[in-house]
Amino acid sequence: MISLSRRIADELGVAEKQVTATIELLDEGATVPFIARYRKEVTGSLDDTQLRQLSERLVYLRELEDRRDTILKSIEEQGKLTETLKKEILDAETKTRLEDLYLPYKPKRRTKGQIAIEAGIEPLADALLGNRHLDPAAEAEAYLNAEAGIADAKAVLDGAKYILMERFAQEADLLAKLRSYLADNGTLLATVMAGKESEGEKFRDYFEHKEPWSKVPSHRALAMFRGRREGILSVKVDVEVPDGERHPCESMIAQFFDLRDEGQPADAWLQETVRWTWRIKLQFHLETELLADLRERAEAAAIEVFAANLQDLLLAAPAGQRATIALDPGLRTGVKVAVIDSTGKVVDHGAIYPHAPKNQWDASIAQLAKLAKQYSAELIAIGNGTASRETDKLAADVIKLHPELGLQKVMVNEAGASVYSASAEAAAEMPDLDVTIRGAVSIGRRLQDPLAELVKIDPKSIGVGQYQHDVSQIQLAKSLDVVIEDCVNSVGVELNTASAPLLKRVSGLNQTIADNIVAFRDQHGAFKDRASLKSVPRLGEKTFEQAAGFLRVHGGAYPLDSSAVHPEAYSIVEAMAADLKLSVADLVGNKSAISKIDLERYVSEQFGLPTLQDIVRELEKPGRDPRPEFATASFKEGVEKISDLESGMVLEGTVTNVTNFGAFVDVGVHQDGLVHISALADKFVKDPRDVVKAGQVVKVKVMEVDEGRKRIGLSMRMSDEPGSSDRGAPRSARPERRESGRPKSSSGQSSAQPAAQGTMGALLQAAINKK
């Protein structure tokens, strides 16, 4: 049997020693971000993607080994473990194959086949299977057993049939062949349940739907599964068989056991046994497996979409450390105002009432101008929920009437802000502020630094998923945690301003240690250097090793503490500086001096060229931020609601969500529009994320508007003409929908929507059907 490290190495296409070394690091508690960044010599420079794949496969294969040991022990205790069976179990490469091999030996409830065996009928089953010349009815007479309730030949033959059916259905190699055949040739069939047509109108696309099982896209699969869960749809997997022809799986079973129908006395009985085996024992079993596999595949794709969108949002360009006036728009209840300084600290807050019914427009402008001047604010962050465009107009008037303030207004996606503001974490962080003010603070902070603020919010509340509530919540949470961890550690965290929710995402840290860091900072003041971390309760040497490189201390006592250079490598930098007759402070950022460093001089067993090259790059741009430059969409004046949109209008907008079938874009009318995948570019697009990412500013053309159903069809191809092609999507194929900036209902559920109609819907449906 191939070792775990060898098998993983073959799958990843890397050397076994790289895998072995990585496994040792993982087993010692090292995190993937730490290994990827600071242990390149040990792993042979495996990147974070390879390391994640390695880690996942390691977990799977170790679970497989544990299950293998359990199965071997169970069969051995039964006294049925032969050398051949043992070899098959040891050679099994998947959990499915392992369970197939274990099936005949798995403890189970008393079956009809077992009852027949207990009644002494097994010799008859063996005889008929081995000699087709025997007459089943005649042979059965010898096995009558009134005491066992087997009083006639039919009962005897039924018992023999059950014995063979169970034997056939537990043949691992046959199961593998049937499973593979159905996977390659099976069709997914969805039909509406009788009498559910009106109730299930939103699933109308699937009332009579069929497509190859192997090609069903994630969003359609999840829509059908939702319809089944709600009792609207029946969903099955089968092979289409012409009338009068035998099911190919029955033929495969007969062929596997060499059972030909040649008119021999036992042939008809054996062929009937084959039919029963398929229809009673195997068809439902394999169909259930395939549906479970499809769900798993669909969920994995949906989770991947969510994770990719979340990554794009977390790594969106920060506005930076600039004092900000944050506005959480509202009409009757007023606009909540929070002023935060360059570090995100709340320095003032309140409410203004520029809109109906109070209409205090001029007073609101005066109040905002006063706050901007008092706190030297540079930005006005406006949440994109209800009354956002009206409030955006207010901010525009402030800027127009007070140009001396140099203000810039930015519309901010506020999805999840209200969820966070009512959370226990927000209450602990801002105990003296009202829930509504906390929401404004969150809006302002996510403009300054999206990553630092969004990590505080349950990712499922951010609104970038595709059927996120229909997938495994455990797998979803696990995947999103990985994304957050990678994003946080790729950017780095400022130790003296980071919140506990952000700190706990740093490599090696957890909630307890993060809380201890914040408490220590509150008690002793700002950290002067990284070394001071060792004084934090429960933060030991191992934790320091894992976390220190990702924590920054800007303006501290030691210049390298604001960089990604790990403290363990400080001595190397000090040696470089000494050789150049410079201080470390004079070397940092000095490209001319850095270019003179001969890295070969500093290569050692601990620090090879990959790490030294990373160090030099970091010295050139210490604490560099991998995120893009800050940019924001400019919404068109006078376009504030759906009714303001006109076909052919060209607008700027922000991508709010990317799905497998297109991208949703906020153009400032409180309802996201859809750019279907076919309208993302002038070339064929296989994956929308190859063209757009969540948070990206894009230019779109309005192709069609359905105000009644709040549907907006958009195109990123400026040559497209409205009405000439479709830019919509069937509602049943859509992800979790929401109005711009507003979270979904408290249940988090949203159902599939009615099918698209008109030009936009019809042409899109045709495009989807061609997939």
C-alpha cells in the first residue's frame, strides 16, 4: 500500500519529501499561512494553494486509514478475513470502494435473505445459480419447511431469490461498474408533484426538466433540490430506456454473473432475479448515491463561488487611515451619523433629519460641514440602503457648498452592517452606543479598511453567496474561515489598532489570546515592539513564532517590526546592514543599498534563497499592502430608482455578487442588475470571475428594465443594443437575492423566483439550455 505522503505527492505533482516535511509542520501545529510564508526551505516553496490541498487530502486519507483499520478488525473478528479480501481492502483508494467491500460483512438487521438462509434454502440458490439446466420448481420441492413458514414451492423460490439478490447487490466490483455507468449516462429528471403546479410556480422551469446528471450546474441542481425539499418537485436519476427494451443496468448485472437467457429451465427464474436485484435492491440505492454526489458537487461549487466573492470583498481596496463621516441613511427615523478618526475610533455621533417628514436639509448640510471641519474629515461614507441616493445628494450639496473642506463622498455596501450592529461583539466593542449608531460606525470603518471590519461580520450576512443557505453550513463555515485566514495574513494586521475579531484570524492566534492582546494593550498602552507580545498571558513561544510575522507595529521602537520580516530573521537583516555599514533603519526602503546585497553570502541551512528573496522584497517596500488602489463608482445624477432607468443608458456601478451565471451590479437604484455571463465580454467567458470580481467598479449598459418584478438586465458589452439579446436569468437559477445593501430576512432563506419572461428571459433560457 502506498504511503500517505507518496500518494499526496503524486496527486499534487511534487516531491514526496516536500509532502513529508509539510505534514510534520502541520502536525506540530503550524498554520498554512505561516508555512507558506516562512518555511519555504522546508517545503520546497509549496504555495498556499498547494498547502491547502495537501492539508485537505491529508485529513481525508487519514480518515480513510482509520476506517480501513476498523473494517479490517470487524471482518477479522467475524473470522471471514481472507488474504484476497484483505488485499482488496488495503488497496481501496476511496471511502466508497471501502464501504462497497465491507457491505457483505457489515452488521445489519435481519433480512429476507438471511431468513431464507436460516430456513436452509441457500443450497438451492447455489444450485440454480451454478446449473441452469435444473428446473427451479422441481428442485424447490425438496426445501419445503412448514415450521419456517415455507409451505410451497413459490415461497421456497422467493427465499432463494432473496438470497441471490442480496449476494448480487453486495458485489463490490459490480457496484462500481453500475455506479460508473450511471454517472456517465444517467439523466437527472425533475417533475412537478401532482396538484402542486400553482403552489410551485416559482419552480416552473423544472416542472418537466431533464439533463445529463454529469453536466448539471450548481445553481440548477440546488434549485431543484430546494424544490424537492419544499414538496414541489420529484427529482430522480435514471437512464432513459426506449419502450420494450431492457434496462441496461439489468443487462450489466446478468453479464457480470454470466447469466444468459438461452431457454434453459432455470434461465427465466434467474433473469427475474436479476430484474428484482436492480429494481428492488440497487436502483434506489444507487440513485440516492448519485443524488447525494450531485448535491455534494453543487454545494462545493456554490461554496467555491461564495469563498471567491468573499475573498474579493475582503481584499477590496481600503480608503486608508482618513477621518470619515459615516452616514447610515434613513427617512422617517433620520440619518445616523458617526465620525471616526483615522484609526477608526468614534469621536462623535448623532442624527440628522434632511428627508421627509422633517425636511431639515439646510440644517443637515450645516451640521455635516461643522463636523467635517471640527474633525478634519476627508471622506463621507454613505450606506447603500434605504434613502441612500437621497442622502448621497445631501453629501453632494455639502461638497458643492463647502469646497474648502476637500471632502469626497463614497457609497458603501452596507450588507451585514445591521446584523453586526446588533451582535454581542458590537455591544462589547461599543457598549455606550445605540445599535443604529454602531451600524453607521461599521459603514465608515469598512470604507477605511474593508478587511478589518468585514471579519467581524458573519460572512453569510454579507450577501455574496449563491444558494448559501442550501449548502452544508459546516463545510461553508470551514471554507470561509480558510478564506478569511488567508486574506488577513496576506495583508497583515496592525497590532495597536486591530480588534479582537481581526486578531483571532491571525496565524496561531485564537479568540482567547486575541482578547488577551486587546486587554493587555488597554492596560499597558500601545505595543512598542513585537517582542512585547511575549508578555501577553497565554501567548507562548510557539504562538509567537506562528503569529509575529503577520503582526505589525508601525512607528515602534524597531524598524523591522512594521514589516513582514519574521523576528527569527532579524539577525540576517542586521548582518546585511552591518556589511553595508548602515543601520537597519537606514537600510529599510533604501533600494540603492538593497540592490548591492549578495544573497548568496547569507544562505544558511535555516535561511535559503527563497526566504532571503522575500526578505529583500520586504525591505524594499516594508509592510506593503497587496490590495489594489482605492477606487469608487460614481452613480449617475438623477438615477435613483428603477423607474429612472432607461434602456441604452450607460452607467457606472459596483459588482456586488458574482455567480456561475453572471454578475450582479449595484448602479444606485436599490436593486442590483444582472449582467449574464454571455454579456460580460466580447469573447466567450467560462467563469465570470475571469472578468469581474466582487467590489469591482464596472461600466454597464441597461438592456431591459422590468419595474414590476424589480428586474434589471445589464451588459458590459457597450456594442449591445437593447432588445437584441438577452441579459437576464431565470429566477429559479438565481442566487440569494437582496435589495442593495440590505440583509435578507432573519431566516436567511429566499426561494427560487418565477421564470423569466419576454426577450430577456426567453433568450437567456435558450442560452442556458445550450450548456
